[in-house]
Amino acid sequence: MTTAAAAGFSANALRILKARYFLKNEKGELADASPADLFLRVARAVAAAERSARDREAWAGKFFDLMPARDFLPNSPTLTGAGRDMCLSACFVLPIEDSMESIFDAVKNAALVHKEGGGTGFDFSRLRPRGSFVRRTQGVASGPVSFLKVIDAATEAVKQGGTRRGANMGILRVDHPDIENFILMKKDGRSVGNFNISVAATDAFMEAVKKGTSYEIFDPRSKKAVDRKDARKIFRMIVESAWAIGDPGLIFIDRINKANPTRSQGPIAATNPCGEQPLHPYESCNLGSINLANFFAPAGKDGFDWDRFAGVIAAAVRFLDDVIDVNKYPLPEIEAMSKGNRRIGLGVMGWADLLIKRKIRYDSPEALALADKIAAFLRARAEEESSRLAKIRGDFPNIAKSIYKGRRMRNATVLTIAPTGTISRIAGCSSSIEPVFAFTFTSRILDAELKDVHPLYAEWAEKNPGKEPPAYFVTAHDISPEAHLRMQAAFQKHVDNSVSKTINLPHAASLKDVETAYLRAFDLKTKGITIYRDGCREEQVLVKASGPAPRIPEERPDTLTSVTDKIKTGFGNLYITITFFNQKPFEVFASIGKSGYSTMADAEAIGRLLSLALRSGVDPKELVSQLKGIGGSEPIFTEGGLVTSIPDAVARVLERHFGAAKNGARDMYQSQCKQCGATLPDEKCPVCPNCGWNKCS
């Protein structure tokens, strides 16, 4: 094994590796000295599935060479848990039946999965609707949304491996009686922060939307039609909520099941948190991605090294198949389903970088043609390797219940295009099949500002000072929704699982733009769609035209009574002074000693803004709800519990005097990284540019 390839990681990549993946001892000190130590541990742990000592050593070497060269990286749980007796899979679906026992089994099982670093998907469509009569208790049911919120609250209490927050996908069929309540539940921008939500749209519903007709609503227990709803009215509700907050997405559930190679085992009803991995109940999938940018070959056919690509595909398929056998599963039911179907999800990253190296615009016909060719090649070679492994190791046990009956196949599925936020940061390439989000951006890290420049753009700019960049340097918001969707469809054509792709819309995008995108996604035969309108989570975007009169800040009297509290923070003691006027809080002054000027300025700025709000009549409990729980880089335990940041400390002092807020913090939509304090890009599932923390992982 060579370690030379372990050199060359960027400063930010090394930060991510040290913060999230390097092995630490009981004192929290790094036990891994370099990326090579991490990748060697992962390679040996995964290769332990090989049959002989000779094969284990040989394949450990081959697996190792893939990772420091950044040709292939597995999903984060594998990097975190390999060799540590942990679960290595990223994606799980847990069933929920219409009983209290099943619902709270799901809560417990989700906690066990989140503890191991996985994300969970749930279909709530089997639960009886809100207000239904419950014969045994003589009461009424609270409905799917209420139990989704129970799982959300449980998720909030479980931190994944100390570095990952639990992520969930909640799905409800469009023909469930509670569909309207489900669509609207996140529109306030605060609720169920640990869930992405999607509507399972049937073909019948989508056709009714196109025709302007009604569609049937079914009782989930009797399976009988109980109502009809106006399809366009429901579709409009979905569009309006997605425009406002980015949720819900759509999954085309009938299309998913028609394309499912194991559909004889029953219908698939849910996906993992990002929607790219449809799974049966209790099924899991481990993912990994190949860096396409590394196969740029100016002298090769299509400017691409097809032979080397084929070799990496074969090794990556074997790697992911080995993970199934060395994995530690959180539940015996998950182990049985995962080993029964041996579903793997090999994907790609660095797609936008490859196009830039080829000088091809992301939204050009040439790009779509290359996507089709690469995805077809990837599918053919991955299936070829899975078939070859089946001849050596045996078919997946449930092959008789699949479309592969009578053929040789080691894995029920082989391809998934997943988001690659953190691993693409490590690899130093663009994420998944997404376009580059921005070529230059600034990260505010505590008291410093760091400027990040995309390496290919930086290389071009150095050679061409003062010149306008060529047209192939295109970012996500320069690309039309139609072009985004066509790229998704080009890959989906060859992917047996699904494709995670965000359709980025500008802030000025209209409801009609969102509606068109959702309809085009169905017409282009994708399996689902997620849109994100730039900036939609930074402010309350839906307001009534005839709202209340604007609030005018009161004038300050010359003399006011006040109280001053001291609270300990990670930056030192914070002193909070609250003034009162007419027996109501009127101003807040915040100061912190023995800290940098930027930290002092931040404290002063928080005080000024809080004062403006209080003088304008804002309820102090609302201010608490906005500040409490905001994360920072220097959390500290005090007599009153954990203080996560200066804003959190201010909130705690306000709580002492005015009581707790009814709502929790809005930390899902904050613009700072929970782990290091860096400013996050404005996306639905932002990845920290400094440490790699990802909200949706």
C-alpha cells in the first residue's frame, strides 16, 4: 500500500477529517495522525468480509488506494464506524402500523438507528386520520402528523455519534384523508425541524391535476374510498408550501414501485431522508460515490478515461457488497432484510467539475449526452461486477422474488445518486450531480473571515487575470429549472434506485415556476423532486396584503430602572442588563470581557437588535424562542445546564425574568454551523464549508 496519495488534502478537508472521522482516544485526543490512518482502518475493516487471508490483504490494499486518491469514498457512517463496531449504512426505512405499540416501537427503533449515525424514512399513510373513532378507548385518533411530531421530538434528543443530528423523511400518500394537514405542517418555518417531508403522489393524482378533476381519498384501514378532493387545489397547496419553505417534495410512488426490482416482496412506501433511496420496511442501504472529475483525460475518448473508470466501478461494487457482511445492524429485522436483498447504492460526485474540465456548460445538450453515456456505462459495469460476484459468492437470497429470477445477481440494486456534501468536501470536488453552487464565497469562522474559491475557477482566474470567466463556469442559480430536471432525468434513466437532486430556484421565482417544475418532473419520468427557492427560509415570505400597522419604536426616557445578570459562556462571562419602562422590558445591553473585538461587537449588536424589538412591543418570549438553542463553537456547561453560544446565553437570562417561550429555537433554519460557527450557504440541506457538518445527513 502506498501513502503518497494521502497527501494533497485541502485545509478544509483536513478539518472535516479531524473533526468527524479521525479516531479519538478516551481523552478526546486524535489517535489517527493522517488521512492514511483513517483510510487504512476503513479498508481493512471492510476487506474483513473477504474469504481468505490472502484476499483480505489484497483487497484491503485495493480499497485503501481508492480513498486517499479520492477516486471513491463511502458514505459518512462507513468512514466514521468502520473498525469501531458501528453501523456503516446511511439509509433506513422503518414501518409504522396503525397501533400505539407499532408507533412507539418506531420511535425506539429510530433512536437506535440515529445513535448509529443513520437516517430514517417513515410512511405515515397507514395511520388512521385525525378525529377517527378508536373503539378500544372510546376516544378519537390524533392522526399521522401528531405522531410524526413525536418522532421529531425524540430525534432532537439523540445526537448521532456526537457529530450528526438525526435526520428523517416523513411521507404521506396524497390520497390519505389528512393530506392537507400534512402539507401545511412545516409552513410556519419552525415545526418538525428534524424531518424532510414528501407527498407520495400517485399516477391517478397527477393525471387528475393535469385534467383538472377530482381524485379519490381512501380510508387507510378499510382501503375503501371515503371522499373526493379537488386535485388542483391540493396540488396548489403543495406548490405554495414548497415555494414558501422548500417542503414538501414529491415522490412519484407508483413509478418507484413499477421500477423496483424486488416489488414481489410488497410495495415500497418510503425513502431515506434525502429521497434517493426507496426501501422496503426494515431495509437499509450503504452508499458510496465515485469522483468523476478524477477521470478527465484530455486525450481519451470523450475526454474521459473509460478503462480506469471501469476498474474503479468494479472495486467500489465489491467494497459496498463487503460492507453488507461486516456491518453492525441496529435491529435484527434490518439485518435480515439488508442481507436478504443486499441492496447497494453506488453513485457519483464531481460531475460539475468534469464538465468544467471538458469546457462544457452544465445546461447544454452536450452535457446531457455525456451524462447519459456515463450513467449507462456505470449501470452496465456495476451490474456486470454484481453478476460476477454472484458466481463467486452466491446470489442475493431473495432473488427468486425479484426481476433477476433465473439470472445471477449479488445485489438487488446497484446504483443510487445521493447527496455527497461532506465526502465531496473531503474529495475536493463538486457535490453529486449538482452544479457548483458558487465559485467564490466567504465563511465567517468566529472572529475571522475565510474566503473560499473553487479550485478550478481559481486556477483559471490566475491564468486569466481581469477577464470575464467563460460560459462553462455556470452556477446553480444560472441554470433554469428545466435544465436541472433534464440532468436529473438523464441520470435517473439508468439508476435503479433513485436520484437526489435539488432544483434551485432564484428568490424571485413565482408559484407558477414551482408548479411547472413539479409537473415537468413527472413528465420527465423522475422518481421525485425537491425544489429550493433561494432565501425562502431567511424571512417570513407569505404575508397578508392587509396586515397590521407597522410597529414604531418608543422613544427612550432619560432615566430607567434596570437589572444586570452574569452568565458564563465559552468566551467568558457575559453581562446582560435589562432596562424597564412602564413595568415592561425596554432595552437589553450585552457585554463580554476578555474576548476578541468581533465577539464584543456581536454581543453589542444582539443587544441593540433586542432593544429595538422590545421598544417596538415584541413579546420577550418571542425573542427567547428566536435565540434559544442557537449553536456555537464554544459550548460550555454551567450551573443552569449547557450554554451553546452567546445568543443562547442571552435567551437564558431573558427566560429567568420573563419565563420560557412556547416554541423552541429555530435552529433548523439558522445560518451558522452547529459544530464550528461558520456561515452556511443558503440551501435546503447546507453543508458547512469549514468542517463539513450537514443538516440533512
